[in-house]
Amino acid sequence: MKGMKASMAKKNLSIEDQLKKYKKRFVIVISLLTVVTAILGVLIYLNYDYLAFKYFISQHYIYTDALDELYKQETKRDVNGKYFSYFDNVVISTFTKRIREINNDKYTYLYTPESYKQYKQEEKEEALASEVRVLDSETIYLRLTNFSKYTLEFVRDNAEQLKKYPYLVIDLRDNYGGDIDAMVKISGMFLPKNSIVAVDKMRLFDWTYKSKGKKTFDYKGIAILQNKNTASSSENLIAALHDNLDNVVLVGETTFGKGIGQFTLPLKRGFAVKATVLLWYTPAGTNIQGKGIEPDIPYSGNDIVELSVKTIKAQFK
């Protein structure tokens, strides 16, 4: 009934009222188009030099053999004369290469479609090497090989088994890190709600990661195994647990010391660019870049797992 009444009211509008209605709509559409056109104009103005250079070189540079070689070096492919289409990829690759040379920042670079696909595949395969095993009637062992959505799934899938034991050994040796969000969620499974996991300091703003929800695990004692190849997100998890809990002991070697973080931005045609965009700080407010995290118990023997079990049982009865 309401729909019929509205339809009848619309039909009963005078020609003058209908014209006013259409005029209002027309003004709104024109206003939106004007705003969009203005924004596009500003963007073109701000990027004029780059856009002009891109067109000028890619369409008019006479030595195409040199272009072919440059594109092949930087994109790892023959672009078949499509210089304009792949120009941005060449610029990104060249620019990030210069950053690495100037700042020794090996973490900033262009992924080709092949290398990016390989990275994602290796990330998944590496995560599948994670392991859970029972050490004795009171202790369970958790080895994490990286931090990714696959590692997070692994921990969640094994949560019920992990909760059955009062003592835990977390092995982060040779874990080079990975996804920050996965690390934060795994850390949060051990921490009280709203515990600080990390603080990221970026150019425009700072971001504090906190644990969310009720913690999943509650142990009498936790030993974390670490070595010189324990880096980045692994070091962050160590700091998150060690700074927030009083039942964690670190066993092994001083960690790698990677207190910086990267973000990977997907691009067109399967390319991606990875760049260092932040410094991260532990819950205690420390940046470990170039310093690492020292163990509570320095040790590098082959029986480190057995030593860690004895240690947590002796310290946290």
C-alpha cells in the first residue's frame, strides 16, 4: 500500500515540481563530476613530471636495445616493446635498488610475479614444518618455523592438545619471522586481554598492538628456545611473552636483532613491492635493531630441549 501511495504521489507532482526535482539531481551530478575532475587535475599536476618523463622515454627514446636490456634486468622478462606498460616496474626496481645500496636495506625490493608466487609458496611450505610433540607427562613442545596465516592455523588447530600440559617449550630457533598480524594473534593466545604486544612507529603515526579476547593458554612455566637466526616477528613474540608474563625463561643465544618491519604492497600483473616502513618496540619500550634479545640462560648444546624442560620445572613449580 505504501508503495502504491508513493507512486501515486509522484504522478500527482506538478510539472514545475518535477522540473525542480530533476534540476536538483542534475546539480548534484554536476557537482560530483566537478569534484572528481578537480581531484584528477590535481593528481595530474602533482605527477606531471613523472607522467611526462614516462611517456617521453617509453615512446620516443631511440635506443630501444638499451631499453630492452634495462627492462630485462629489472623485470626479469622480455616486455616485447611494451615499455609504457612496464615502465613503473622498472622505476620501482631501480629506486629500491638504490635504497638498498645507500642504506644497506636488504628488505626493500620489487617482487616479480614469479618471485612473489615463489615467496608465497615457500611461506606455506615452511609453515607446514611447524611441529607439536609431547616431551613427557607434563611438558609439550611447540616449534614454529615462521609467522603466517598458516602458522596461526596450525597453533589454533593444536590448541586443545597444547592446553593439556602445565609446561611448554616454544622453539623459535631459525625462525626468521613473518606476518605481524599472525604473530600478534598467536601472542594474544598466551596473554591477558589488552596486554601490549608491540608498538610500531611509522612516519605518519604510531600503532600499538594489544592482545584481544580471553587468553587460550595458561602454563606454569614456558621456555623459549632462540638462536642467532631468531629474527623479526619471532623476537617480537619473545619480547611480548617475556615482558608480560613472569613464568617465561629464554634459553639459547642472543637473537638476530631485527627491530624493523616491512609491508608488501601488491601491484598490477602479479608484481609487488616490499619496503621497510616501521620500527617496532617491545612492550617494555625497547627497539632491538642491531642488538637482539639476550637469553636468560645462554646455551648452544644439542641437549637444549632437555635443559629447558629441567629449567622450567625447577623454576616454576
